Amino acid sequence: MAGSRGAGRTAAPSVRPEKRRSEPELEPEPEPEPSLLRTSPLSHSTGSDSDISDGEESVFSGLEDSGSDSSEDDDEGDEEGKDGALSDEGHSGMEKTTEEQVQDGSPGLRTAVASARTGDEYAEDSSDEEDIRNTVGNVPLEWYADFPHVGYDLDGRRIYKPLRTRDELDQFLDKMDDPDYWRTVQDPMTGQDLRLTDEQVALVRRLQSGQFGDMGFNPYEPAVDFFSGDVMIHPVTNRPADKRSFIPSLVEKEKVSRMVHAIKMGWIQPRRPRDPTPSFYDLWAQEDPNAVLGRHKMHVPAPKLALPGHAESYNPPPEYLLSEEEHLAWEQQEPGERKQSFLPRKFPSLRAVPAYGRFIQERFERCLDLYLCPRQRKMRVNVDPEDLIPKLPRPRDLQPFPTCQALVYRGHSDLVRCLSVSPGGQWLVSGSDDGSLRFWEVATARCVRTVPVGGVVKSVAWNPSPAVCLVAAAVEDSVLVLNPALGDRLVADSTDQLLSAFVPPEEPPLQPARWLEASEEERQVGLRLRVCHGKPVTQVTWHGRGDYLAVVLATQGHTQVLIHQLSRRRSQSPFRRSHGQVQRVAFHPARPFLLVASQRSVRLYHLLRQELTKKLMPNCKWVSSLAVHPAGDNVICGSYDSKLVWFDLDLSTKPYRMLSLSLLSTWFPSPRHHKKALRAVAFHPRYPLFASGSDDGSVIVCHGMVYNDLLQNPLLVPVKVLKGHALTRDLGVLDVVFHPTQPWVFSSGADGTIRLFT
């Protein structure tokens, strides 16, 4: 195979040098620029060699000439392959043989000689077509993207793509070494690399810059009109006019009739003449001309520095100069506590003033204030202050409520701490620091009985059940259960029978309190039972049914609250751990709930489920008193920081309304509000009233209407401020309680009196 290739290579040049010597008149062939022309002479030998394999043929696949595929050329190739090893002597013989073959009329050699005489036929080709040696045809080359060939020749043989074994490193080296690499492109038809000439590069640059390809083309030549402005005697076309050009159109007539109908109906409006004056928009019309940056709506100018005063002067007045003691005190102060950041000094003249030592530091602090200090513009709403006052009904429309003092109950020698009214409203019991319990007749203010208990009475509570006549009083560490024997004798006797019917168990259970029977002497004054706790008792309250009793002990731990059952004489501690110092407890009037008020919160416990239901946050410093609405859905709390808080249990765990000094002052223009701590709060059992007593000696009665409609909020209106108690030891009203059936309120004070307001 190598021999045949070598024979083909040596046979073809044996003809061409001789022809060049025999044709001296031909011009020397110029060096061809493209590689296509440089390899074209080999096409005669390579196109007819049948022994070349596909891999070797692909090297010259793009260089074949379609006109050299004849059988005669194949024969000549065989003969030349046989004589390929001849020496220089065989050249003359070859010339003779060639001349004889030319005279004999051999067509193959005649063609070769003609091509040798005329040189390369493509060197002077002036056609605008692309490379015509590739006989693939006008076929998209992407069809052959996945094949090793690019098409077929006239005989149906494949035209293979050139081998490309060059990698990116070889391309990079060519890019660095070859100075003409930038003007080398790849021919898409043959796959060969072509070097662009200077004229081709200039043409590409002109096309890239948007110019015309031909340098001699003038795009600005004067235009010659085909139709001149003069009237010609001959028409442009001699075609006769159509008939429709002089007959009225029915289609146009229908369109015009439609437009006339639309104009009559008002569907088509005549065009209004446009205003020729241009319209301009002022972008800055809404800006404040006084603002530095009008486009920034929230821009706040920096505050200016304070102007220097007399102290900054180089010759200040004598009163601005500090003495020695003031100078030492100024040095001992912290920099943030000093009124002035410098010491005033006196100089004889301005030339004697030295440079200010803190100048750079003060400038730096000023810069920090300018860009680090946040400045925010707060939008103030211009509202009439009168509009902020709630529109409340007039107090006279909310009657009845207590308005004046009716009776004064005198008899205690010390401050009266607690009050309680019988369920029928006929009797009143009071406990005092003088160590006695007093029973009063409400209508006459007459003291009907005095029971000495031998200690300070902290709390007293009348049994709410009308079938039982019992009073519980908290004295030191015990709870005394008394039968005052007032009112109906049958009720008093049945109460004693109920207490005496208890049979103690054989084994006394372990309880947090001890139940003791009263002695004969104590029974004479009305005492029936004594419940001892070992810790001071601060409050006692009854359940609504009259059988259970809750007490609050002044101790730490989970035993601060105890619940006693009177019929079975049992005591229990309902809590396992403590949540702060308990101040007040109260039973829910209708449901098995227990409200426990500590210093900062009010907890609502479910006694049957033994779980915490709600935790109310009064936002007060110290809760002092607690009361539950008769319906059970609202709670009020009083605090030592003179606040009254209303809770709606169905609404939220946060206060629905807080009645403090600032709010009440808007309702009452005169100073009618609690200025000191609240000691007691109370609800009326029947009327929509609640009251609060304070250390300022006043009782404020408010209208508190709770509606059955859950969508309507309670109406809270302060209606009356009741005064009458004198301040004693900075204490005023200590307890407040309403009459069960009448709109009356009782108050006990530190002055040792009880007052009834009706």
C-alpha cells in the first residue's frame, strides 16, 4: 500500500516539470493562498487509487476532483506506478512516450497536458460560488454532524472529513506561535483552515462596522425619479379603466348608511380639536420649600448646638466662676453627672486665651450625634381634647345609687377593719382592732350585741345561706364560728341543731387545722366552734351554699389557702405549691371555681378538675382586694397603687378597663378620684353597681352594667364620690360592702365609725 502511494506521488510530478520546460511562455504560477489550491494536483492520483483505506482516504477526502474519475486515468495510474522506480535517464523516454500518446489522441493525457499548460484552473476562477470542488450540493451540513463524511461525489463515494487530532494545547500553541492565527478561519464545506487575505479582512471589518462591502459604492448618490413632475403625452400604462371605477359601489353605500345611523344614535362622536398647548407637570409641586430634603418625607433636621452663654466667655461674670469647694466637687463628679463639661476661667484679654483642649473630642462627639443618634418624626394628630373624653350617660339617668350619708354607727374604740351584712339585710356585723365583734341593726344604727374575742378581728363574713344563722370571724390564728341568734328564733335553733348533730369519727383524720367545740361560757356569748390553724388568719369567706369556708393564712408555702367543710368538720389544702403571697380568695357564685389573688396576678382554679383555668394579669404592683360579679363573668381588683382593674373573663386575661387616677380625672373635672391605696372593692348583688374604698377617705360608686349580649361590652361609669371618714394614722376607708337588697353601701374607716350611704 505504501508502494502504490509512493508510485502515485512520483508519477504525477514526472509530467509537470517537463511541461514547464516546454512552455516557457507561461507566467510563473503564483503561490496559492488557500490550502485547497495547494493540494489540487494530487487529486488525479488520489481519486483513482482503489487500494487506499477509509482512514487514509479521509486525509485527502476534501481534495478530490470530480472530473478525474475515468477508467483511462486508472490505467495511466497503473502504468505510472510500474515505472515509478526509473532513474533520471527515464525522463527523456517519458517525454517521448507522452508526446506519442498525445499524438495518438489519448484523452486522459491530453486533459492532463492541457491542465498543466493552463496551470490551476481555480486560480483564475471568477465565479461567486463557494468552493465548487466539493460536490456535496446545496445540502445542510448539520445533517452530517454525527457522521465521518460530509457527502458523496458523483460516483456515490463518500467524501470524508479531514482528520482533526489537534487538542486544545496544540491550538493554544498555534495561537501563540502563528502570527496569522487571528485571520485563520475554517471552511464549513471542506473543513480546511483558510487564511484570510488583507482584502478579505478589510471586507469583514467594513461589514462589522455597518458599511457597504464595495468600497466604490456611494450610498448618497442623487436619486433619479422614475416618474417626473412633467405631464407626459403618453400614459405609463395603456390598460383601459375598469367598470367599477365609474359605477357607485354598493358596499361603500352600505358602510356610509351604517355610519350615518351610528352618528344619529350618538354612537360616534365628532372628534374634538386637540389643545395645541403642551402640558407640563410640576414634579416638585407637593414639596415643602422650607424642607432641606423635600423628597425624603421622614427627614428630620439635626438639632443645632446650644449657643454659648456667659460661662463660655473668656471674661465671665464673677458669679459664674467656681470656688475651691465647687471646683473639687466638680472634679469628683462623674462626666455624665456634671452640669457643665468645662470649668469657667477668666483671662485678662482674648489674646491670652489658650487653645481649647477638648475641641477635637467635642467635634467627634458632635459627628457621632449627627449620624448615630436616631431621629424619628412622630406624626401628631390634631384632635380636640374634648373629643377624647368618652361620651358617657348622665349620672341621673343611671339611678338608683347611693348619693348621701344616712347613718353613722358609733361604738368601736379603734379602727374598724371589716364588715358583713346578713342575707336579709337587717343586721350588720363589724370587726375592730379593739378586740370585739359588734352586731348592729341596720335601720336604727343600734348596737344589739357586743362579743369580745380577745384579739384583732382581721375578717368577718356572714353565712350567705338564709336557712343558717352563722358568722365566721378571723381572730389571730383562729376562725370563730358564732350564732348571733338574731332575727328568726326558728332559724337560730335549727342552726344549733345542725351543729350538734355532728358525730366525730373514731379515728380523727390528719388535717391542717384543729376543730374545737366552744365551752359553756363561750356558748353564752354565741360562740359555737373554733378552728385553730397555728398561723395568723387574714381573710375568711363563705361559699354561696353556706357549707364551705375558705381562709387565707399569713404564711409561706402551699398551705396559705385552706378550705373547711362545716357539716363534716374537715379541712384540706387544695394546692401543692405556692405561686407567691396570697392576698385574697373568693368563690365563684355559680361555678366550682376558686379565685386566688396574689401580689401580681389572679389565678382561676377549677375545684372539681383540680387544674388552673386562667391567669389574670392586672398590671398592678400589689393587689389588695378582690370581688366577683354576681353573674360570675366579671372580676374587679383593687391595688395599693390606687388602681381599679375590671376583668371580663370571657374576653381576655388582660384588663378590659383600668380605672386609675388619670382616667377618672377626665371623667371628674374636680379632684374626685382615689389618690391613695385601695383597701376594698365590692359588687352589689342586684343592682349594676360596684364601689371602692381608699386610704384617702373616699368611696367611689360606679355604674357597671353587664349585658346579656356577649357582643356588647360592659358599661362602666363613675357616678358618685362619697366622703365622710376622717383620716387616722394615714388610713381612710378599710372595708366596703353593699346592702343585699337596697342600693345602699356601708363603709368602715380608721376613725372607728361605720357609715351608711343611701
